Amino acid sequence: MHLTDQRKSSLTWLIASVPVIMLAMFVVPYTLLREVDAWYGSALFWTVMTVAVIAVNVMVSAGWDDEYETQPERGQL
């Protein structure tokens, strides 16, 4: 795998953001949004955070094609 240091650093930050987002998905609705009884409370927050996690996954997996092109075919050393 031949990733530049900058790409490795950005991938590390992206991957590390997922557990932070997931923690926020539990903490924020039960603390900051506790008093909001409308549809735009927890449901909207969870929807936006889910889209954020999907976006992070898309960004992380976007470079996977490049890695497979540099690997030898099966059966070759």
C-alpha cells in the first residue's frame, strides 16, 4: 500500500470521526435535545449524523480502487 503521509493522516482523522459521531448520536438527543418534542429534534439529528457517517465511509473507501490496481494478480508473486 503506497499512501502518502498526508492521505494517511486524513484517513486516520476520518476514521476516528466515526466513533465521535456515534457517541454524539447517543449523548446529544438525551441531553441537549431532551426538551424538544417536535419532529426536528432527535429524529432529524440522527438522520443528519447518519448521513455524516455515510459521507465519511464514502470518502474513506473512495481510494480503494487505486490500491487494488497496484497488487499482483492472484497466483503471481
